[in-house]
Amino acid sequence: MSDATAPMHAIAMADEGLGHGWRVVARKEFADHLRSIRFLVLAAILAIVTAATVVAAAGGIRSVASQAMGIPGIFLRLLTLESPPVPFPFIFVLMNFLGPFLGIAFGFDAISSEKSAGTLPRLLAQPIHRDEVIIGKFVAGLSIIGMMLIATTIFITGLGMFRLGLSPTAGEIGRLFVWVVVAIIYVGFWLALSILLSTRAGVATSILASLGLWLVLIFFGSFIFSAAANLVAPSDDAVAVAKAEILLSRISPAVLFSEASTVLLDPTQRTVDLVTVEQADRAILSNLTLNQSLSVVWPQVVGLVAITTVLFGFAFVSFMRQEIRA
Amino acid sequence: MSAPTILTRRLTKQYGETKVVNTLDLRTSAGEVFGLLGPNGAGKTTTILMLLGMVEPTSGDIEVLGLDPARNPLAVKSRVGYLPDAVGFYPDLTGRENLRFTAELNRLSRTEADRRIDSLLVDVGLVDSGDRPVGVYSRGMKQRLGIADALIKRPEILILDEPTTAIDPEGVAEILGLIRRLAKDEGVTILLSSHLLHQVQAVCDRVAIFVKGRVVAQGAPHELATDSKGPEEVEISVGADEADVRAALANQKFLRSLKPGRLPRSYLIEVEHGSTNKLVSSLVEAGLPLTSVRRLSEDLDEVYRRYFHAEEATASV
């Protein structure tokens, strides 16, 4: 139920001190997540997929070991290389499947389950601000996702050392660290999306809607973007169409994450834009430092943070403006 | 008179054209048990949510413990305990864990919370179930846990929305006893809403009868029940046919009407004000075997029905 005269006073958070309630909510939610079967299932899937893709990639690297040794950032190829029998690299699976699933799994019932269990009126009758409820839930979800992704990265490193017999360099560890932060923000996008839906829809509807948006964005995204590019760019200029498509597709967090990952995990990547044959021809091969890589994809990182923040903002406002009844 | 704990002046809440709560004036003082009575949809829950600052009033003033709940929601909520209608708990957590979460939100220390929870579980009769997940609780057990939950913060005002629904009769007596004790021994103001009038009748110092957002009557239950000077309606069950009953009452002036009741051999009899006793003695003198006598106008149910009809009559004028 929404109401235009809903408590705007609750938005003014300065008067009585924000800060205690959201921590209590976040701590409880985090503990609930940890004890849930959903967490165990997701952790198991994540472990299996990671092991499969990374072991396959390691096999691929070993088979060309003699040429591979000199390649900069070879350790990071564990995430980006696909090798038979597994058809996808880890990064692809994370971007298209596991990332969205993790985000949706920890958010789709954030508010709706409180409503269906009848706990929300009781919770809101306690001396905490309403914003602390949704902030606490978002923080808890993001923490558990962060924990899982960091654990996964450590797992990949361990697997890589074992399978490749070499340790990551300090530079590679730095890149992995920056990359995992970006990955957490990307999954945070899906978390914010599913929390937004959970403020308005029931448990079942919000999971269906989240999965529907995932389907559209991941599977039909490129089709939609190329159709749109053909509309805005002169159709006789193939390069212009391709450039327009790249530009438009950056609305999608998945594309932003993919571009950021490509550059962060490969020191030889120097751009995310279209490179023509002539440009590539003259280029002198050299490696970028982490700082340089980061500055190449800084717009992507900022874009991801912005989209996630805006989406959480919508969820926040949607939750603040509705009237909660018994 | 001591300072009022809850005070509303011309409180109104409007959704579109409908006035869910209409110019409500309430006043309660410490240690008082106040009943908000009325059918579902009469505006009881909306009133309660406005008192807690969870719904913004359209117009009118509210003071809860001298504070405006719309301006100082946190200060009000830290001093007012609330049991919502159809209260819910996190099903995977135990009763104790659920209460501990509420205690934390109210900034109780861990040791203080545990001590408080132990004593409250005893008070509401859940000592044995405190460590079981709430998912296995019955509806009545959740209701009891809800009362414990509302009491954790040691509230000065306790607001209970339909506290006795889904509790068995014995449990109701216990809960009402607990409510009474809190009010009398600890001076807690208790505001309870209910549509089960005769239960509440026993425990409330004062009641307000709500119909369509308006209070149609306010006062002590016995005053409301007897303030009418009209005829009294009595339902009797007697082991005799209608003809025998009519014969027994043939020459009595107090008799206004007689018609068959809802059950076989039960009759609805209307007599003049204050004549129920005479009716009963006439029947006994005639040797009829009476099995039950119920004075309908004695019940708040009846009062409530009367006001409800009166309200509908005025609405149609």
C-alpha cells in the first residue's frame, strides 16, 4: 500500500541518531544468511563451478607451458581462459550466472518475507529508523556476497598454485584484489535490484521478476543493443554502428563488469574500445601497471558503483514511502 | 487527575474520501486499562499506528507521554510496547532469539536482556518452548511470545491489538490477568483493541466503542451496558412449548413481546426496563423448567449492536 503522505519525517535521520539499529539488523541478517540452506547451496555451486573452470584453465595453460611462461599476468588467465572440457571461463560464468544468482538469492525476500511473516510491523515499532532496516539488509547481503567472492578468489589462487606450480606475483595479487572489489559491486547491483523488487512484490513475484530481468539483460541484451545501435547510427558505416553498440551496451552492468574484468585481469589490454586493424598494427606491445589498467576502466567502475547506488536508492525510497500495516 | 499518557484531539485519518478515523478524542492515564472496541475495519489499528508514529494523521493532535509521535517516533517507540494484530516472528529463530533481537534493538545489554527474557517467558507461560524455533509454535504461543516481546523494553504504555484472538479460553484468562497486574502493580497504561467484547469487558477500566472511525460511546463497561432506559431483551431456554410460556406470562404488564429464539424451546422476550427478575420469577412460579436465562442488553455485545444500528440510522438520514 502506498501513500503520498507517508512518513517523510522518517527520512530525516539526523535528529535521533542513526547508527545503532542498522548494525543490529545487519548482524542478525548476516547470521541468518550464514545459517541458511540457501547459503550452503550457493557456496557448494560456487565451489564446484570455480573448481571446474579453473582446473580446466590450468590444464590449458600447462599444455602450452613452454610458450606460456613469458606471458605477463599468466596466473590471472585462470579466471579468463576457457579450455576443454569446460566451455566457459570462470569470469564468464560469474558474470552471467553466478553473480546474478548470488545477488538475487540474498535479496529477493529481504522485505517481502518480513511482510509475509508479519514481522515488519513489530520491527518498525522498535526504536529504530525505517531506513536502518533496509540499509542493514543491504549491508548484510553485500557482506555475505563479499565474503563468498573473496573466499572464491583465495580458492582460485590456491588451486592455481597447486595446478600450475607457480605463485602469483605481487602485481597479480594486487589485480585480483581490485578485481574482486569490482565483482562485489557488480553482484551488489543484482542484490539492490532484487531488494527493490522485494519492497513492492511478494516473495514469489519478486524472485520471478528478478529472474526475468536477468534473462532479458544477459541473454537478449546484446540483441537489444545492436538493434538500438542500428537505429541511431548510419547503417552504411559498420564502424559507426559497432561504436554505437559498444556505447549503448554500457548501460548494462554486465557489460561494464566484463570490460572492467578484461582490463584488470590482463596487463596487456590497453583499451575497452573498438580497435581497428590499422590502430592495432602500429601499436607497440607493452604491459600496463595496475594503476594504468584501473584508469582505463575507471569509467566502468564508477558506472557500476553509480548504477548499484541508484538502484539501492530506488529501493530505499520505495520502502520509505510505503505504509506498513499489520 | 494525573497527566494523560495518551491524548488525542480531533484525530482524523483520511484515505481518499474515506475517513478511517474521524475526530477521535481519547485520554488515558497511568495504570488504566483502556479498551478500543469495534468490528474489523472500524479504524482501531489505524488509530494504534498513528499513536506509534507509523501512520501520519491527516489532521488533529496526538500526545503520547507528552511527545508527538510524528516528530519523535524513536522516543515514543522506546517507551511504548506494541503487539500487532497477527504478530509474526522469524520462524527459524527460537523464541528466545527472537526476543533477544528485540532487546538488542532497544539497546538492552546482553545480560540484562537474558534476565528479562527469562522472567517474561515465565510470565507468559512459555518457559518450556523458549528454545524451540518459532516455526513450530501454535498461533496462541506466538501471541504469548508477542506479549513478552512488547514487554521487553519495560514500556510505560502497552498497546495490544487483538491480544486474545487465537488463544484458548484458559490462556485468555491468564493473559488478561497479566494485563491487569501490569496496570495495577506497575502503573503501565494499557490500550487494547478487540472485537471480542465480553472478554475485554472484564479487564477494561474504560472502553470506547468504535464504529466506522467514530467513537460512539465511551465509559466504564457497566455504565455503557446499562445506560439505556429502553426495554430489556432476554433470551430464555425452557422445557416448555410456546403456548405454556405465553400462558405463564398472560397477565403480566411488563411483557412487551415474545418470539421463538434461535434454538428449539428458546424464546426472545422483551420486557420493560428493570423487569427481567420479575419475568424469571413468573416463569418459576408457573412451574416451568428454566434451563438458561441470558440478558442480552447486559452484554457489551448488545450495547455495541445497538450503537451500530443507531449509527447506521443516522448515516441514512
